[in-house]
Amino acid sequence: MTESETRAILTVSLLAAFADGQKHARERDELKRIADGLSQADGVHLPGLVQDVLMKRVSLATAVPGLTSADARLLAYEMAVCVCDADGAQSPTERDFLAQLDSLLQLDGSVASDFNQQAEALACAAPAAAAAPTDGAPLAAPAPVPVQAGTPGVDHAGLDAAILDAAILNGALELLPENLSTLAIIPLQMKLVYRIGQAHGYQLDSGHVKDFLATAGVGLTSQYLEQAGRKLLGGLLGKVGGRLLGGLGRQAVSSGMSFAATYALGHVAKRYYAGGRVLSTQVLKDAYASTLQQAQGLQSQYLPAMREQARSIDTGKLLAMVRGR
């Protein structure tokens, strides 16, 4: 893939991130942080691309001509779909955006439709009935309804094992080149938080789980973009033939993303719900940041397990895997 195609794909992905017009300031700041972190890539100045998108200096009409190969056009569409689905089912404006992109790219209709349906199904596999879309505000009323707050007999060892298992699985998914593998990480994180809350006596909905992640400092759209951006810039994303585990696979894990983020989210959620949901926003953020750093230190210890699990994942059955967790 050429440098200009990589730049065009990232531009399309960033346009998709703001397609619904509702991205809150925290998400914009997170995208800027990611762009700064990935700006070392040769020939692609991501901070500049973010500014171009925010200032409306680029559009689909100007970005799409940079996609000269069929593989690049398909990859751009797949990434845009996943960006739109990262925070839940597509909004009407996101569907309109993707329809415009599809028209400009002139993709095979059945290929685009099939991928879109698979991504939507994954996005909707998050726990519980979907609540109204979150506006990114800090955790607040309406709070989750306690089934029996402070339920005794919580299996802490079992939850610790579930957190580690989820972290290893998400680390394994990060090693794979398919876009849907990257997208599957988010509903798996949400289901983990849901399970932990439920174990402590709280019946959550998906809106509350999204708020918990956002308040801890984990943006759904920005998380997908960071994961997929690293794969794309490292030359792994979309290379199905290279799925077992080239340089980028090792790099992705060593950068401390999905394994560490999932591990940290699980342990912070466990502390939050065990304590009766009384942690302030700042304490929650600090706890997540501290636990994330600890989790990054565990990365090399569990890397062999992630690689082994990556070899056994059937990417054709991602939806069934996510639903079954």
C-alpha cells in the first residue's frame, strides 16, 4: 500500500469518527492524543490530518481519489464502518455517510453490504438492551438499578480469572489483521464490565457501561482508531495471509493496548462496583491510569498465551464468540 493510500484511509476514518456530529470534546482530545502518539509514521502526519478534518479542509470527495487500488478502497470502507460502529449501532447520519462513501468508492455492493451487516451485528452484541446513546457526560442519574447491592459471596477469584481471560483474548484479537477482529474488542470489554457489575448486584444497561468506560478515560471510537491505526501504519491491517504474527503483531502487544486496557478496566470496575459506585470521576480516572500502567508490565508475561490464542481464533465466527462470552 502506498503512502498516499495510507493517508487517504486515515483521512476517511477520521471523517467517519465525526460523521454523526456528536463527538464530545473528550473524544476529540483523545483523538488528538492518539494522533500525536502515532505521528512518528513516515510520511503520514496524523496531527495534521486531525486538524484538517476538524477544520473541514478535507472531505470524502477529496480523500477518496487517493485510494487507487481495490484493496485500499475496501480497507478504507471497512475501517469507516468499524469507526461508525465502535460506539454502538450506526446513527442515521452515519448511515448516510457510509452510503456516500460506498458510492464514491464504487465497491462491489454485496461485499460492502455483508461487511456492514457483520460489523453492525458485532456492535449490537454489547450487553443488555441498548439505552439511549450516551452524551459522554460523567456517570450520573439515572443510575443502574441495584438488584441487591453489596451482595455477599462475590466470587472474587472467579472475577479475577475472568478479567485475565478477557485481557488475553483481546490481546489475541489485536494480533489479527482483520478489521472485525479489532472491532470485537469493544463489545467484549463492555460485556466484562457488565458481568462484574452484575456479580456485585447491579443490573446495568449498555448506556451505563459506555458511561463507565468513558469516565475511566476509554473512548470507544478513539480506542478502535488507535488499535486499527497502529495496525495500518505497521502494515498488518487487512493482510489476511500475514495473520500469524509478524512484526506488527509483536509490536501491537508490546505497545500495551488491548490486553492492558481490558485488564485495567476489569479491575477498576471490580473496585468501583464492590465499593458501591462511590468513586469520583477523578479517582476513577486515576485508578484506571495506575492499573493500566501495572497491566502493561504484565504484557510480556502473557504474550505467549495471546499468541497461542490468536492461532486458534476463527475470525469467521467472531459474532458467535462475542455473544457467547
